[in-house]
Amino acid sequence: MNATVRGTLAALAALTSAAGLLDASTRNGEWRTYGGDLASTRYAPLDQITAANFDQLEIAWRVKTDLFGPQPDYLYQATPLKVGDVVYTTAGTRRAVIALAAGTGELLWAHTEQEGPRGDAAVRRGAGRGLTYWERGTDRRILYVTPGYRLIALDARTGIPIPTFGENGVVDLKQQNDQDLDPVTGEIGLNAAPIVANDVIVIGAAHLSGSVPRRIRNARGYVRGFDVVTGKRLWIFHTVPRPGEFGYETWEDGSAETNGNTGAWAQMSADESLGLVYVPVELPGGDYYGGHRPGNTLFSESLVALDVKTGARRWHYQLVHHGVWDMDIPCAPILADIVVEGRPVKALAQPTKQAWLYVLNRETGEPIWPIEERPVPQSDVPGEKTSSTQPFVTRPPAFDRQGVTIDDLIDFTPELRAEAVKLVSRYRIGPLFTPPVVSRWDGPLATLTLPDNVGGANWPGGALDPETNYAYVHSHTRVFDLGLVEAPLDRSEMRYVRGLDANPSAGTGATIIATQSPPPAVQGLPLVKPPYDRITAIDLNRGEIAWQKTHSSTPDNIRNHPALKELTLPRLGQPGRTFIGTLVTKTLVIAGDGGFHTNAAGERGALLRAYDKATGEDRGAVFMPAPQTGSPMTYMHDGKQYIVVAVSGGSYSGELLAYRLP
Amino acid sequence: MAAVDQSAPARSSWSGVFAKVQAAEGAVLYKAQCASCHGEGLAGAEMVPALTGVSFSATWEGVPLFDLFERIRTTMPPVRTGAVSRAGYASILAFILEANGMPAGDQALGADKASLAGLVYHTYRPQGALSP
């Protein structure tokens, strides 16, 4: 964006709330960044597709991604970009970059990196979530991170690496990382789309999941900024501080020296006029046992605002102290210029796994409404010292259920409820922040948590209508059994890892590492009441929930359950881990089902749904061959509005679907 | 297969379509090739789908076992699909069916399309189906 346009938008902002944040590209019918704009609104003010015609949408083009990797991809999570007349996306298990004609889906070029053992050892496989576009004058680039953790810059016109960027178009991200990382086995990667702001490309890091970590001192997920022109490293931010750096003392007993992870694997947002990038950080190693990392351990589970030019920390806000629930901050905060009691505020709204939307002043990190430190239940796990208090969001209300009570249990019939109550008696239940327990067969077998360890919300994050300052967040409702067992020496250096105690009468004597079975269920039905997934609209000006709606279609295995046959049930949602991104247009909120169902015509698939953005009422749907797995985006081409979404799952491999009106 | 009774429900994952010993062989293969990601209890992990339970059932309810077999055969284990034979994949599938509560029968589950395409995955025992 040039200075003139920015100035014009800033003037508009004074009149019309958040307009100043918006990349002009979505107004022009493009989609130049992963989140639609650097504010991560996933909003485009397009109005050709409406409630009146949504049902008439037809496939304009479709691209199967099987050939972009050695195996087909069954979890295709990307969101494409659209610049000029070209759609760009990552695709396939090799994470190729492909350029497609926006009107037809015809392949214009493809780029792929053969990374050998380094790629095979990737901690984040698959097509990833997307890529990044940057331009200056006639220099137009596509940038992305490979499964093997290398940053690649390509000429957007040809797909040929930019020879003057890094080393022949490549920056090896396992180097210049202030730590020794083996090029092949160094346990670090990234499947998020990087972000470019103020000509700096910011790169986070991901690791293997931490329920049973092999090592305590794992690789660290530092954040770095690189010059988007040259690939030169400009700065590094130590998410685990070094001696003398702010926050080092929050790792008690010198534990900053002996821990790893604490990466930033989520999408980020940026405010170019403030010169800030907003970095969501995960927790250190040991997702559920913190005995090896005493203290509040900054910058774990913190949102950190960094000067995008220098990497200097402007502010941070820790959402969870000494976390033992895997409440990694999973997605980009949504930037919004809100009006609170008549006062304009540059704010951000951070969706989370724990189902709170944290609304902060994005210039200072101060909460817009009080976030209170309140006492929480304490751990009785040997060696564990949980924080005596945790920050409680007082406004807006949580967008999904928090904590487990008897009232939350399945209640389709009295028999199912009775069975659920009996089952739960073997577990510890309680409010949010009830800590994990050492698993005992005679009880408690585990702590039951709600939301589960992957949300609430997760990596797709939310969306924003900047005209009304309604934020839209999808979340799923699913219990998690959080038990700990002593770690076998051959599996982990940790004292405790996630697991369940053995049934002594089974005679095996061995505890079950990781977990024995999926979340506790009653006759194959989820332990808790529906809805199983939902979309919530939150008025950011007021800090109130505007509407909430069950999202996905009921799957066949629940609809046809023998115990429910006699009941007339509304839409219940999908009971699995559904990660659904929402798209906002001039009048609609658009999102696809998170799982399969069979429709009245006997077809198996999933709906792409449209909601009235003011009320949440259903406004239309089209039937897709598989569930939404990437987040939808929209653009204009030759006078037609397109909606593009990545689908996959079950026996249906990854495919990009583009819809338009006849 | 027994003589076809037109009034009987279609053959499904509940029709005793695998052998007990085959599922035991599948358990050994599963432990060696699959458990490090999907878990010893088939429960999956943060980024790995469960192979039992309500979300697995939601995905595969009503789907021919051949489709599930092909999904496993063509993608698992990642990067090392050649590590398991067709018969091995059939054994692993038998183990997954057993873990989901389905009964064993007299014959082993076949590893060819003709054997698998006519068998449908059902989460619940169809009404009126006889125990094998």
C-alpha cells in the first residue's frame, strides 16, 4: 500500500471505524494475505453472492491436489491468495506452490522442493495453511516455508526462485536461529503462512506435540524477522529469554536453560501504521506437566507485540500462567478499531482454545474490559506447582462451555444421562483451570476438561465485520481426559506424561501412555450435550455475544443412533475436532461443515453454509463432496464473485473448490 | 458366504468379516507401524486422527471398507507406505474393526477390492443382524 492510499484510508478511519486497518485488496476483489488483510479479518466487502442466490452457487473450477506430493493429502488446510488474475496456493503433501488462472483454475505454474530426509522428518507435514505475497514496483514475490523449514522466495509471475533472496531464493531456517539444530533431525518446522509487514517477513516455529515429549530441552521456537528483499535476518526474539533478557527470572530455578519449545506456530497479525506484529506463543515442553519448568515462564502462552523492524518487544500479555492444559494461543488476533462507550480504541481480539476472546488495546496491551486474577484449584501432582491465580476474562462472555459439571452431560434420555453420571464418577471434574491428576484406576482416572486440548477455537481463528465490529468465531465442544502417568525412561525424560493407569485386573501391569481411548463416550455418543460445534458472533464494541448458532450438520453415526431413533432432534453439530474458518462478506458469514453427513438424496458430503451476519439465521447452503478443511476466501474476477475453499477428509483427498453464480 | 437371504441386511463391518488371529497379527503390525502417531489405544493425538470413537465413526459411517482400506494403504505410514504388504493392511484394518467393537468371524478379511467393496462400515450393529 502506498503512502497516499494509506493516508486516504486513515482519513476514512476517523469516519467509519476500522476502515483504516483494511488492506485495499479485498475492496478491489483481491485477497493478498492469508487473513484477507494484515488485521486477519477474513472480510471482503463483496455483495454479488447474497442470501437470495447462495443456493444457486455452482462449481466454477476445481483442483485436485493429489499430484503435488508422493501421496495424496487428506487434510488440506490452505487458504489461497488472489492477486490480479491469479490464484496462488500451497498444495499437496510436498507443499508445492501452484498458480492458477482465477477464472478457470488452469495451472499456470508450479514450484516444488524435494527435501529428501529433511522433508521426511518434518514436524509439520502437508500442504500447510498458505503462503505470502509481496510486491514493490514490478518486483512481485510469493514466499512460503517448506516442510523442512526453509523459506523460499519465488517470482510470482514464473514460480522461479528469486536468485538475490537468501541463497538462490532459499533461507535455511534451521540456521541463524541462536541454537544448534541438526539440518535433518532438528525438531522444528512451520505450517503457518508467514506474514509480511513493513517489508519484513516474520517467521515463527512449531514442534512435535507435547503430550509425551521425548526430551525436556527440546528445540526452541524463536521468532525471527527477515528482509523480504534480501532474505537477510534482521532480528530474533527469544521466546525463552536468555540471561539478562526480560522475563528470564520468571523461569524459576534457572529453568530457562533446560527447557525448549515455546514456539509461535500460529498465524500472526500486523498493524503497519503502528509498526507492530502480534505473535501468539505456545507453552513450553510438557503440555500437561510443568514440574521441569517452575514459574510463569514468559513468554509462554502470551500474546507478544513486537516492533516489526527491530523485533523489540513493545508489550506482552500472558493469558495463562504456568499452563498445564495446552492452551497454546492458536491463531492470529483480529485487529479492530472499536468504539467503547463512545471512545475509539485501537483494539485486538484474540480467540483461544479456552473459549475466551481476549480483547486488548493493541497499542499498549491493556485489557479493554477487566481481566481479573482469580484463585484457581491447585495441583496435587508430585513436583508440580501451579499458579495460585489465573487471568479471568470478565467480558465478552466465553464463546463455548468452560469446565465440566453434571449439567453439561448428555441428556437425550434419562438412561443416557444416568450412564454418563456413573461414568463421570471415576473422573475429577471442575471449572476451567482444574489441573490434571495422576491417573489411578480406582479414581480419579483423569481430570475431564472442557474445552479440550485443541479448543474451543484453534488455528483458523475468527473473522471480523469491520462495519459493525462483530467478530465471528467457530469452536467445538468436546471433553478431554487429562490424566498423568509416570513416564517410562525409554519414552520420555519427563517425570510425568499424559496417560491412564492400567486396569489391574487386565494383568498387563503397564500404564497406557498418551491415552487409552478417545474421550469418554456413552454408548458411542459424546459425553456432553450438544451442540458439538458452533459459530458465535461477538459485538466487540459492547463486549457482548450477539448470536450463537450450531454450525455443522449432524453426522450419520449420531443421527442413526439406536437410542436416538425416536427423538426429533435439531442440528447437533459435528462431534470431532472441527477446525473451521469463517469468511465475512457484505451480508453473509460463510463456513463449511466440519464433517460428513448423508443428505436427503443419499449423497455423502458436507454443506458450505451461509448465515445472516446480523442474526445468524441460515441463508443458504451448497453441498460439497467433503468437509471444509481450509478456510474459505472470496474474490472478484471478470465481474463474477468467487468463493474458494479447500475440502478433504475420509476417503476424499484434498481439493480446492471454486464457486460462482451461473 | 452363506446362501443369500434377500431379507437380510447388507453385509457390514458387523457381519464377522475378519478372523480373530488376523486382528492379533494386525495388533502387532499396528504397534510397530502406527502406534507412535495414532497412540497405543488408537486415540490419535493433537494432530493425528483417532481410529476409534465418535469422530472416527462420524467420518466412516456408511462407507465401504474398501475405501478405508485404500485410504490406509495409499497414505500410511507417511513416507513409508511400502513398509506394509496388502495382507498387512488388511490385518491392521481387522485390528481397527475389533478395536471398534466389531465381532470376529470364521474367515480373514480379504485384501482385494472384490472382498472389501461390498462391506460397509457401520458404527452400530444393524437391527436384526445375527451374531456370527
